[in-house]
Amino acid sequence: MFDESDLQRIRERKDEWESETLDPVLDAYGERKDRFATVSNLDVDRLYTLLDVDDIDYEDDIGFPGEEPFTRGVYPTMYRGRPWTMRQFAGFGTADETNERFHYLIDEGQTGLSTAFDMPTLMGIDSDDVMADGEVGKEGVAVDTLADMERLFDGIDLAEVSTSFTINPSAPVIYAMYIALADQQGVPRAEIRGTLQNDMFKEFIAQKEWVIPPEPSLKLVTDTIEFASQETPKFKPISVSGYHIREAGSTAVQELAFTLADGFAYVEDCLDRGLDIDEFAPQLSFFFNSHNSIFEEIAKFRAARRIYARVMDDWYGAEAKESKQLKFHTQTAGQSLTAQQPLNNIVRVTIQALAGVFGGTQSLHTNSFDEALALPSEQAVRVALRTQQIIAEESGAADIVDPMGGSFAVESLTDDIEEQAMAYITHIRDELGDGSVRDGVIRGIQDGYFQREIQDAAYEYQERVENDEEVVVGVNKYTVEEDTEPEILTVDEDVQERQRDRLATVKADRDEAAVEAALDELQQVITDGGNVMPVIVDAVKAYATMGEIMAVFEAEYGSYQETATVA
């Protein structure tokens, strides 16, 4: 990319600068510390120059936005065309209470809905289950039947809104409820928009919520992808999620590598199902964390697009441009939030949001400053949303496509992260999977490979914090004695009773014969190995409950016990 004589001149000039300008200052004053590194412990140099990017081929490695390898963004105009989708996470108590929060956020200018579910719903059990006691509506909204979905979206036209659902083991049931609700509203299935998280591999790797073992869980994911490609082409049936891998303590490189490996594993399973890659791949989406080291995060997002485009082309034969475009949602780092001096979290979130915007995200959730203490209050949610709006409307960050492109530091970090992530991915494919990423991911889960890698990274980070090598403002530096805890949101203690009463009413009013017939049909399709989505839609329309449907899968496949990992 660069003339060798020019590079040699820069080498000589850099040597001169170091000896004549830099060294005297270092001798006299030194630097703040002996080693500079990112949150992920990736070394960063004092200065980056052309010499750090002299092997980059502009067209092959960087290119132009909207063109392969999409390093600079998946769209040619990016946010000059329209801003990213502002999708604040919301959900607590009953469907009625969350519906009020949805309307509040829409009125405040939010451009997409994102739904948080309570633990019983996430785990596929009903609010009246003994295992749900004390958890109903506490960390998200309780959804037991289609009746709850009807209340959740009361007054909201599914033709006008894009909705994200953060749910995994029981994701096919929630997806079926949303489809059933669209049918009720008369919205064509082909027009509904949104995203289903539905990433079971990351559950086994990091978040630890599952109902059935990994391989039948994969089959369910592939069922939803196949169904969505045929019935809901504007709806993303999966959001392959690195967010939770990072929250579990991984480095940025591990987050990127393990997330893309999971995505490629789903691609391979769909191909083995006989699906055409250019039919289903455009509907795949991804979900990343954005942490404090702004340049590392920007480089991670740029490297993600480049790796994805190349692998989808070289390994899987994708031809359509849309099949090679990695589109992703970003959430700021919950792990970075502190209960101490929580208003400091507003600054952290702003930096992390800027990294997501500079990195070219398609949608963004900004965490609320009080989330280390409780579910976010209305005030905290408004500040979090305003953070995005100020970045979009006042900062100028949305006016230039890939503004960090061409930075010697960012381009060098992008190359470093790509190289290290690809080393992980090829290890998973070749060493663990004997040529198959899917088999490598499954083996890595079963053998505890991913868990050990993340565990080691998390331990090393915590050691750095405790040794004051990693500064956490307000925690191990700049601490204060006075109480700085804000007013926090509390969920009414009678939520569980009210939700159980509503569930009892639905069960009393429904046609039990229709429910039994739908569940029997589901059991038969599972036994026959067919796609379960059409019969799950029929079951939720009969008002079969979440727990009743998921119990059929557990009866067929059994449960799963994770192998303990040893550091």
C-alpha cells in the first residue's frame, strides 16, 4: 500500500524523534505506568504510524462502506441515512406494567422495543410452578400465555414497531406468541419486524440458562431459522450473542471469536438441514458488548465484519452481499457498572455507546446508571435514552461514516484482533471439531473449553483490579464515604399473586381439549423430527402455557448437567 522509500524515511524519522524528542522527556519525567493495555489486557503502543499498517491492502482489508469486506460498515451512508435503532431494554412485573413502560419509551423517542423476561419465563416454566416462587416479575416481565402477550402489546401496532426479545431456551414459544399476536392484529407475517435472541450455544458457554441438552437445543434454533426464512423474512430469528460471554469475564478477542464460532456453527447446521445459505443468512444477526476501552471496542466491531464477510464467502460459499454483511446490536457493558457512585456510570455508558456508534452498530441499548442496584427507574432510563439521542443529534458522531477508519492505531488494533480471533476460530474448527465449527463448539461446551478460557480471563482481570493495576473509579480509586445510592425501582410484592390469578383465569376459560390436542401434535412432530414451529404457533393460539409446551421438549430430550471445569 505504501512506497518502500517513504516507509524507510518514516522509520528513520521515527528513530530520530525517539532519540531527540521522546527520550529526553522520558528520562526527565517518565510515564504514568510501565505498561499500557486495554481492559482485555491487550498491549497498546505509545504511538502508531504508517509503519504499523504498512502491510494493509486498502481495497482488500479496509475498502469502502457498503462493500466487502464491510470493515467500514454494512451500508454506504450508515447514520447519514438514518440513525441506529435506539432499543432500550424494558420489562418488569406483569404485562400491564411493562406495557406502560413501552408506551413511555415510545413517547420519549425510542425507535425500537426490547423485552426483558423474568426468570421463570426465561427457563420455560409457568408463574404457578413451585420453582417460580419469589421470582415472578422480578427481573423482567412474566409471560405465561398468549393472553400476556396480548396485554404486553396492547395499543402497539406490530406493523409499526420492531421488537427484540431477550430469551433463549423458551425463545420458540415467545416467537410463536408474537406471530399469533400478529395474526390477531391482521398484520401479515411477512411484515413483522424484530429480533429473537434464541442463541443457545452462548447459554451453555456463559449465561447458563437451558432446558434441554445442547444438540436438541441446536435443532430448535435451526427450526426457528428455517421457519423464519419462509414465514417472517423481516424478522431476525437469532441474535448470536457475545454480550453474555463478555459479561461472564471474557476478553474482547474471546467475545468476538466465540460469538462468530457460534454463528458459523448455526450456519453449518442450517446447511446440513438443506437450507440455501443465501435464503437464511441475511436474517442472521449478532449482539456484542461495548466496554470501556474505546479503541479496542471500535477495532473489535470492524474486525468482526471483516472476518464474517471472508468466512461466509470462503468457507460457506455465500454469494449474496446480504449474506456476508454482519449486522449487530450493541449493549453497553453491564459488568462495568458500579454500585458505588452510580452517577459515574453515565460517563462509562457514554464512552461505551460512542464506541458502538464509531464501530458501526445497527442498534444500541445504553444501560441505566442504577442497574448495578436494581431494575432501572424511569429517570435512569430517560437519561440512558437521552445519552443516545445527544450522541445522534448533537455530537456529530453520526455524520461521518467510519470516522476512525484510517487511524494508524485503530487499523493496527483491527488487524491484531482479527488475527487473534481467527486463531481461536480455526482452533475450534480444526482441533476441537475435526473440520467442523459446529462439532467444535459442541465439543468445546461439553469439555468445558470455553468455560475455562473465560474463567481464566475473568480471574486475571479481577487480580489486576485488586492489585490496583486496573483502575475502577469509585471502587479502588477516588472513593467516597457518603451514601450515593439513588432512589431505585421496586417491584410490588403482589405481582406474583396477580400473575398467578390471571394464569388461573386463562386456564379456566380455555378449551382444554384443544390444548391437549395441540400438545399431543407437538409431541408427535418432535418424535418425527419435523419442524416444531408451526405446531407451537397452534399450541399458543389454544392458550397452552409456556411451561406446558416446554415440558413436552424436556420429556422427550431430558435435561442437561454441565461438566464442572477446573482452572
